[in-house]
Amino acid sequence: MNKGELVDAVAEKASVTKKQADAVLSAAIETIVEAVSSGDKVTLVGFGSFESRERKAREGRNPKTGDKMEIPATRVPAFSAGKLFKEKVAPEE
């Protein structure tokens, strides 16, 4: 499912126009990105959590030449699925 399909599905479920659904979805995504990039954790109960994590510096290899190279430390976005989301995807039987 891409963003357009998600907008269509949200508009139908919420009984709003596609334009309204797109505006709300875009604003929500933008707000989550801004919060995580400033170091905050965003938790949506039942869905999951968005946060930034530190990735340590490590040694890697250039796949073309095989030469060793240092990969610098960096911050990366991360998502952890919530319990309800996990159970919906993989129900315990």
C-alpha cells in the first residue's frame, strides 16, 4: 500500500474527503518526523513507537575493492511495533 492508497482507505473509514484525509495524514507524518529528529520518542498506544537511536562507529568493507573503511557513528530512525500490532500481524494460535 502506498500513501495514495492509504489516504483513500483513511478517507473511506473516517467518512471524510480524500483531500482532508491527505492533509491530516501528511500533518501526522510531518509531526512524527519533526519530533523524532529533535530527539523525542513518539508512542502511539496499540500501534508502536518511533524514536531515534544511536548507531556506533564500526568497521566495514568497500564491496568493490574489499578495502577496510571506518563507518562513522550516526543517529537513525527506528520503529518498534506495539503489542496489539504484533498480535494482529502474527496471532498466537
